[in-house]
Amino acid sequence: MLAAVMIVAASSLPADAQLPSSGFPVKNRKFEMLVTDYGYADLALDRRKGFKGREYLSGEWAAAVHYTGGMNPTGPKWFQPQWFFPDWVSNSDFKIQKGFNIADPFIPTNMSGFNVYSSIITNRDLRVTFLYDTIDFGTNATQQLALGLSAKSAGGIGSSLPAQRYAFRQRYEIQNLTSGTLSDVRFYQLLHALEAGNAVYDDRDYGGGMSQYRYRVVQQGKSYGFDSRTMETVEHTDTIGVSFNMMPSGYEVGYYGLKGVDSHSIGKPSAGVHLSVENDTFSSADSCNPTNAWVSGAMRFSLGSLAPNAKASITALFGIHTTYEVKYPPLNLEVRTPKMSNGQLQIDFRDTTQNPLVGYLLRKSTELGALPHKQWEPLPLPYFINVPSPGWRRFQVPVSAMESKAFYWIEPQVIND
């Protein structure tokens, strides 16, 4: 029987990343991209005060290559072998030659003062060198990277948003390692944002900084989160995009899995633009706004032929425009004194603000203050609604006779689709 029980009702929490991810941070003051040695990212994280650790991408930043000659791959090969969230294994045959690190220890930063990193991968025919850094466009919106919002086929002058101050830059250098010519070299870039609801391909020149990067896939969506400074629930509107300064030979925006059919945790999505990359069958669809699917988009670029030891390069820019609006006041959790019933601890609580966008997770520790609360054990327990009375919720926790004390943390969590 528990001799000591304490309930901690969380009322002020920092935002945290989805989960520990394989990736190295390329940071600026507003966001960071977590990239692998293969030039892939599943996470782009907010670094603004109040929203640190919130995810922008939570999807895929991934590239592939196709060529004729050498070992003659049957189709495009992804660089990244293991994809995350959803987890699946790709057709990649690349291995790491040089892990992620500072590109040049003697000149570690770029003209904006940010570190420049690199990594290298190879297969039997190619060496691919990645360079990663951040560009600072300054605070003048008219000089920032433009994110186009209008489908190419819509015509007219279109519309755009500035990608705000910083952009993540990733350069790909592809080298022929064989003794023969590699022909018809094609490069592919995929972008998928989990919370995005629509996507477009837009190639208009909107001016702004580095306006030659006018060929872009842009995705936009809304999600809810906490402002950890106030615990207000806010609605974020995020616009993210990948831009190139080269006209693609193919493009498509569409799905990355079907809701109700595919999992976004485990398994390769059964439908989507990633399959168009693998099959090299781009539809030229330039707008997607589904109700039953996650969205993604990709572009294909023709890089010509590569003689032995020759190289071709291409550079992608990733930009973000984000705003938020307060939707609910700070949470106020009221917790009743826990009671034992039939070997279970009953924890009754309610949010007096009646915020419908919030669910709850119960965490447990046998030591108070020994570890940060995020390292407390999460209990896979449901909670009952309108128990013991309307507006209240209840956790029922099995109690071990071997435990003399326990501490519980009720952690509010924003619910997104």
C-alpha cells in the first residue's frame, strides 16, 4: 500500500521534440534542421521562445538519384536507407564515407557567420558530398526568400510569403567514381510536412532575396500547441518550402500516405509522391488539398552526363514562414485528493478552462525531483471522461504492494490530427 502519494498538475511546460531522432542540428535563432549523414531530415524544430522544440517538418526531407551506366540501377535510388515516422527501409545502396562534421576546420563559418557542415556517402558508382549551412537574409521582408503560394497552372501574378529571416541551405555534389561515363543523371528532392493541409508547385519570380530560387514546392498547414511562457493554447500557421534555382524536368505535389489506411508511425505509405520518385513518373500536378491524406511534393532535375571523376552540383533552400493566434487561455488544472479503491489509485482532475484541444498523459516516478519530469515513466493508461461527475476526468492506476511511495505528473498535451 502506498504510504505517500503526490500529484503534480502540470501548468507550465516547454515544448519538446516528437522523440529523440537520428540527426545533427544545423541551427539558427528561429529553427534548426536535424540532418543525417545521408542528407535526410525528419525534424525541423522551432527555436523561438515559448515554442522551443515544436516541430515544423515532422515528415521527410529526402533526396534520390538516377543514372545510366556503372552498375545500371533500375530506377532512382534514395540516399537515406532508414526513414523515420513513418519508419521504413528504402532502396538505398549508399554507405557513409565521411560522417557529419565541420566542412573546413580552418574556415568553419559562412559569410552569415553560421557553421558550414558536410558529410559524404558513396555507392559503387557515385560519391555524394553534402554541404549544410544557414543563410541570413536580414529582417527586411522584401529581401527574404519568397515562398510561392499559387499553383503554376493557376496563371496570374500569384501570391507569396517571405520565408522570414533565415533559410537552411543544402548543397549536393555528385561525382562519378567509375571509369566510364554515367549518362542521364537525374536528381530528386522530396518534401513532406506532417501537419500540412495543402501543397503547390509555384515557379513565379516574386523578387526578394536570391530570387533566382523561384522553382519551389510549398506546403502550408495549421496545428495547435502550447506557448510555454503562458500555457495558452495557440494555433500555428506554418508555411514551409524547398526552392531551387534550376527549372525542374518534372514535378508533382500529392499524397504521402492515406489517413485511415496508412500509419504515420510504421510502414511505407501505400500512396504518394515518394512512389512517383521511385518510379520516375511525375504527373505535373501542381496543387493538392486533400481531406483524407497527408501531403508531399517533389521535383526532378536533369544533370546531364558525368565523365569519369566529373561532378555535378545542385543546391536546395528550405524556408519557413510561421505565425500563431491564441485560441484558449492558460490551462488551470484542478486535482482532487487521490483515493484508493479496489487496489487502484483514483486520480480525479479537470481543466476549468474547458479547452477541447487538450488531452492528458500520466507520468510516474518513485523519486520527486530526481529527474526532469519528461524522464518520468509514461503510464499507458486511458482516462475516463465525465467521471466522477460532468466535466471531470479520472485516471485509475494499479498500485503495487511493493511500492511505499509514488509521484504522478498530469501532463497536458495538445491534440492534432
